[in-house]
Amino acid sequence: MKLSTITLAACLIALAPAPAAVIGHNVPAEAITAARIATLPADQRPAWQDYLARSEAQRAADKAALAAERAGLAAAPEGPKEGIHDHSMPLDKDAAWYAGAEARHVADNIVSFQTPAGGWGKNHDRSGPLRLKGQDYVPNNLSQFLGANDYDTPKEPNWNYVGTFDNNATTTELRFLALVQKAVPGKDGDAYRAAFVKGLNYLFSAQFPNGGWPQVWPLEGGYHDAITYNDDAVTLAAEVMTAVAANQDNDYAFVPAAQRAAAAKSAARALDIVLATQVISQGRPAIWGQQHDALTLQPCSARNFEPPVMASDESADLLDYLMSLPKPSPRLQQAIHSGIAFLQAVAITNITITSKGDPDGRRAVIKDGSKPLWARYYDQATGKPIFAERDQSIRDSMNELSKERRNGYNWYVSSPEKALKAYERWSKAYPLKK
């Protein structure tokens, strides 16, 4: 498939220091609140009011459970350390490995750190020690770069990301448990099956009335309350629901039939919100934001340097998932064709990104014939790449960012190339209708 590309002249303009400018400032995302819910149409309010009440009650119950464990302890155990997450829960080993001691220990760690709500925290090495009585459920995930009016400042620094889909958390734990329980039949695997079912119920509880998922549940406020495509949160949750409903690879036969049926409905609701949130750019359906306000469905910001715009990386993974669904409706087919068309149109084949190890760090430089790259962010109104700083300023060039931000974030990505290759196969079965 031939890629449409941004022209060399356009790239030169984007890379040249002279025209680079601050083109705007990021604004914080809004939390889900009773006051905001009260502004919704009357028929939508009850479901959202119930959702918010359940979230608040579960948050209180989770905190009460930890407090009860600590009652009578001379001191709370030191919290778990931050560490690798996904790598400690490999999902691609042969079946026999999941029955072994190494996998069983990881699964036991997962069971021990499951929150009362049923989810898990992020950035946790699951090959480490099991949870101690009274120990925090999650590592300390506080940002090391917090400043004044920082969008990443939590409401409660000691209660942060307690149950999240960020950084592939919760969905990876669920998939790992499914593999281990399959390899450990009978009584020895019952704890893993029970933890999976509890985790699946967590996904049901966390899903918004409109079908999306937040980054953190129970709700934490701020951008964490948004429909989160960032780190593929919605995509991975929908994939779990799809797999459970279909009993994919016979990994989910242990899940009760009622829950499997509920998973099918959950996946269908997720698809509805995905289609509803596809961004219209320059009059045409394009791709998706990194996160969308749960009530307005519009793209919204996350951290200071993550503005309310379209995101190529997460959209590419989402399109991969959409193309995996059987019997796509005409509406879904059109959404896929439109999303791919946007990615084709904004592919860049004449720049490369220098290394962090270079004296000036990462920079975008002209290099004809380079492999296709995509800006991570695209402006909804213009379709052009945009970038942002920790001071909340939005820029029109990566090269005008501070060295810390150029080195600390992937402003250009290659992941859409995988989606374009998948589209070559998919479009043969579902060609674009003129």
C-alpha cells in the first residue's frame, strides 16, 4: 500500500527554529462530579449518579479494608517497590511454563496484591515478594516532576492509582491469571480462577455507563476520570471482554456463563463508545484522542504536556483491535477506513529522531528515505503535529521543547505502520466502498 506523506517542505517548516512558536496552552481535564452530572439530559443522569455513588463507596471500602488490616500493627510495612510490570508477567510462554514454580509465584503475587475492589496497581514487579498484612496495595507512583498547578498532582498522595488500567495494569494481571489457571487445573488453581472472576467484576464495575473505561477506578479525579485510550486502557479492557465472551483459546471456560454473556455486552458497549468518540478533523472522521471527557466525549488533556488532541499511537492499536472483530458492521468498516486514511495521509518519510545520548539529546532531523514516522499528536482543527512542555505550553516543533521533554517522551512513533500492514489484509475482505 502506498503511503501518503507530509512533503519535505512541510517538514522543513516544522523543523526550522525560526517559525517555531508557542501556539497555545493546555487546560486541565475535568473530573466526573455530581454537579457535572446534573447538567446531563435527564434520562442520562440516573446511570451516572449510580456510577459515581458506587465509585465513592468502593473507594471508602478499599481504604477501610487497609485501615482494618493495620489496626493493632506497631507500624505499617514498607510499601512495595516500583519496578518492571509487563515483563514480569510474560504472556507468550509455552503452556508448560505456566504450571511451573516461577509462573505460580507471579500468580500468587498477583492474587496477594489484588485490591478489595478487584483491580491492581501499576509499575509493580510481580516476581517480587507477596503482599504483607497492612502493606499498601500499590507502589508509590507519584511523579518526580510535580510543580505548581501540575495536572498530575493527586488528591491524596498516599492513595494514588489504587486500581488502574494505566501502563497495561489490571488487564495484564487478568490475562496472566487466565494462562496459569489453565495450566493448573483442580483445587490448586482455584485461587487464580477466583481472583480472575473478581478482576472481571472490577472491569464491569469500572466501565462507564456509555461503555468507556477510566484510567483509575474507583475514580481519582482529574484526567484519570476520562475515557482513556492512553496506554491502550480501553482497547485492552475491550480485548479482555472479547476474549472472555468468545472463550478465546479455551482459556476462559471456567468463567460462569452469565459473566461470559455480560462480557459480550460489555465489549459491544465499548465498541459503541469507540465509534462515538472518533474525532472529526477538517470535516472527516479521523482518529482518536489520547483521552476523551467521559461526559462530553471530546478529547481532553492528561498531564501538563498531553493536550486534548488526536493521538496516533493509541489510535493505531485501537484500529488493530477493531480490525480483529468478526463481521464488522458498515459503520465499523467506515470508521476503520477513515482512521487508516488519516494515518496514511500524515505519514512522514523524511525525518529521523536522534538518540538521547547525543550531546543535545533527541531532535528531529531531515533524512530522506527514512522509515515512516508519525507525530504522536495531531491538532484536530489543522491535522498538523503539535508538541507540549511541562509548563503547559503547546508548541509546533519538537525541537523547540526542553531537552528533558525531548528525551523523556516519544514525540514520534512508528506503531501506525503495523496497523497499515494489517489494513492491507483486512481491506481485501472489506474494501472501501466509493
